[in-house]
Amino acid sequence: MGNFLDNLKLAFQRGSILTKLIYINVGAFIVLRLCDVIFLLFNVRGVSLYDYLNMPSSPALLLLRPWTLITYMFTHSGFLHILFNMLWLYWFGAIFLRFFRPRQLGGLYVLGGIAGGALFMAAYNVFPYFSAMAAGSALMGASASVMAIVFAVSFYRKDYEIMLLFFGRVKLIYLALGAFLFDLLAITSDNAGGHIAHIGGALLGICFAAWIRKGTDITAFMNRAIDALANIAKPKPKMHVSYKRSETRYEYNARKNAANAEIDAILDKLKRSGYNGLSSEEKKKLFDASKR
């Protein structure tokens, strides 16, 4: 069991950002389902961790649980729900990485989820149709984040084609527009919140494609925020040394961001020129970064 967990941890650490996102979603699904089973075995009724991870449509409740704006996009309740979301994430995430950097995929995933959650809350609190259900509704799943990725690559490369069973080669943008139309027509269905969130993620993906063509990466600030949170959450050494730090936290973060940017540039060159196109120093830096 110990070796299995060690191998799983190693696979996660060595995996791409796409692999990490899938691992996090699947891991959260398994843990939550196990908790539900344990609660039932001990006859614990009326308690569910989903209530504290799904994003509520009530603004007042969201203020009490602000973390749900992020956690909801990693939460799934049913097997088919997570299966189809992860398949879409795997397929279209791989296409996205043919044109963009891994950090942009991670940033867009989070931004797409936030955009989907924001539109979900706005719709449920603006349109009278949803007034009766607004107080007790909640949003879960990675669909909005996945739609942001799908629409980003679809509108960035409108000529890109994929092979579909029974249909042959189809331009990806036609598939994306078909999904958008379906969600638009289904915003009064039983899963209205999910379809509204899909639209929010899709619009964010379109914005990403439009701005990236102008030379502006809207995921950059999100990645900086993620880096800052990661630095805060990183465990501090238990042993305290007596000497004074040679650099301030600001300088340390700036150095780390510069190092990350350098690695991103090397990865871009690797995509364009292949491994043999890298200099000896670039190969060494890439190797050192892979061991961290």
C-alpha cells in the first residue's frame, strides 16, 4: 500500500498540469464518495461535505463560504459526471497544449470556473424564473473550466479539425458552437445552473483567445496569484537559523517568478525546435527543474 501511494505521489509530481488537474478531480471524487459511505455506515444523516464545497447561488451563503468559488470546480457527485468532464478535459486539454503553455492551461481552468460560477450566481439572482430555487441551489463540477479550454483553442485556431465517429473530420469551432447553442437552449432545464456555468466558461475562453492574439495573456495574473498562494502554503522548515535572510520575501518571489518564466521560455523553444535545439545550459536548467 505504501509503495502504491508513493508511486501515485511520484506520478502526480512528474505529471503535466493536465495530469495534475485530472488527479485532483478524481482524488476529490474518491475521497468525497468514501466519506458519504462512512457517514451512511454510521447512520449519520443530514451531513454532507458537498455542502461545504459546492458553490451556492445565494450571495449571503457565498460570503460565508468564499472558498467554494474554487472548490466547486473540483467537485463531482456522480460517476458519469466526472467521467465525461475528465474525458473532455483530457482530449481538449491535450489540444490546448499544442498551442499554449502548461501554466496557461492551469490559469484558464481556474478563470473559466470562476467565470462560470459568477454567471451562475448572477443569473439565479437576476432572472425571476430562478427566484424560487435561488436560495437552495448549488453548482459543482469542472464543466465551466473545461468549456473555457474548449472555446479558447476553438477560437484561437478556427481552422483546427478533429475526427469524430460517424461524422469524419469536423472543425473544432463547429463542435464548440453546437455545445454553446445546446447550453443556451437548456438554461431553463433541470440542470439550468450547469448550462449557465458552461456559457460563462465559454465566454471566458473566447476572451482568452481574443486577448492572446493581441499579445495579452489574461491568465498571467491568475498564475501569479496561484504562485503566491503556493508560496504561502509551502511548509516552512521547523529548524530556525540565527542568521538573517540575504533576501526579502519580495525578492525571493521575484526570483522564483523569473525562474519560472525562464523555464516556460525553454519549454516554448522545446516545442518549436525539439530537444536537440536546446543549448547545453538550457538542457541542464530543464533537467534541474524536473527534479524539484
